[in-house]
Amino acid sequence: MARVRILPVEERSPGRQEADASLTLAERLPRIVLEARRVSATVAHGIHGRRRAGTGESFWQFRPFTSGEAMARIDWRRSARDDRLYVREREWEAAQSVWLWIDRSASMGFASTLAAASKIERALVVGLALADSLVGAGERVGHMGAMQPRASRRIVELMAEALVADRGGLTADLPPPQALPPLNEAIVISDFLVAPEKLRGAVETIAARGARGHCVMIIDPVEETFPFAGQAELEDPEGGRRLRVGDAAAWGEDYRKRIATHREAVRAVLASRGWTLSLHHTDQPASAILLRLLNLIATSRGASALSPQVARA
């Protein structure tokens, strides 16, 4: 009979300490923090101006004056060389806020023998590495429901400490209802094993004021391929329900179709708000998804603000 492994609650919580917790996530957290910093260092990126007009000090561009603007904004020296009036725009240099949310619900405790890490471990490594990279690029990073945006060089440790205190996050499979300010960015890292309509409600709330978003679906390779044969017993870690399958190989085809259908439904929900969905398998290096996220954030801002390049480890 096929067996799967679900990490118990103490192995999904960075904060819970047990007398026999040699295998708990609390014990492994220092290693996860070090791994996050290593992954962040592997992906080197230049820190440039964000190439967007705003209140910074650096010159960005001249653009034609439009009716209704204050006359004081006109650059008369540039306008004197043409038959049009021009405004001197400065580059936007103020830090924006990026809000992470890392799923630590029961389904994230899944780990198969094919995976390099459990889904929760990989989600934490990716999230903490992203926070470290973004703060290095001048951003402020927070965690929805756990920590306000910060620009500290100790962002990895601070976020880990915030997750230690966030006991409520262990039972939540979606971010808290929080409408983020305009131009802020939401990064949701989860397996998204939730009903698409529930996800739609969460996304609509976060994006209600205009916040952008990117989602990372963490996938154990076994969850996608279902490589079982013979008898198998499946367990729902969220509700505790069990399903005994007599012929896993025959049942697997229908399972894979349903997984594909669910994934497309998730993608459609996110696309309806202009959010992106990236897939990350736990048997693949974390640096690949980190690089993709940095590119997506830069692209969504219409600029190469982070200009990522893969550096030697």
C-alpha cells in the first residue's frame, strides 16, 4: 500500500518547541534561514533606479506638458528649444512595499521520497530568500498578518521571528483579508489546494485598492504524477478524511486530470486580476523560482528595477 508523509503541526511551526523535537521545523529553522540567505546570494541582481516617474531626485525624462498641470512644472529651458512645452520628470526612488504570505497549513506538510524538502520548508526558503533579495534592492518587505513591511538587513531573521509568533497562520490556507495599498505587491506562496471560489474572494480583497500580485504554487512531484500502483490510502490532512483506492494506477489518470483542471481554475482566478501564477516543484532548486519572481516583480513595474542575473554560488 502506498504511503505518504504529512508533517505534524510541530514540524510546520517555526515556534513550537517539544521535548523530543529533533525533527521539528523549530529545530531546522536555523538551517532554513542559512539556506534562504545562500539562495538569495546565488541570485545576484543590480540595484538600479526603478525607472518610473515620481518624487526621486534623479532626472528621468522630458515629456510634453498636458493641460491642467501646474505651470511650475514646466522646464522652460527645454521648452525654449522647441515649439512645445515640456515637463522635467524625476525618477521614482521611494521604496514600495512587498507583502509576502507563506502558507503553513496542514497540506503544506506533505513530503515524498522524491522531494528535496517538504513543501513548507521549500516555501519558507523561497519566501525568506525573496525577502532578503528585495530588501537588498531597497524594498520594504512584510508578511500579511504577521509583520509590517521593514527594510532591515535582518529581514530574514525578523520574518522568521514573526512567523514563530504567528500561531494562527498554522490553520490558515489563504492570506488574511487585507486590502493592500495601491502599487504594493503581494507574493503568495502556497500549494493552493483550496476551492477556486475561496481563492477568488481572497484575491479580490487583497487587490481591491489596486495592489498587484504574484503567486507561487509549491508542488511535490508525487502530487502531480501520482506514481502509485496497487492499493493506496489517501488522507486529507486538512479534514482528516481517508480514501482507500483498490487500483491506484487506474485511479491515477482521473486524479491527474482533476489536478490539471484545478490548476487551470486557479490560474484563471489570478489572471482575472492580472496576477501571475508560477509553479515550483520541490525537487527543483529554489534559486530558479526566486529568479523568476524577481523578474516578474520588475516586469510588473514596467522596469528592470531588480535586473536579476544568476551568479555563481
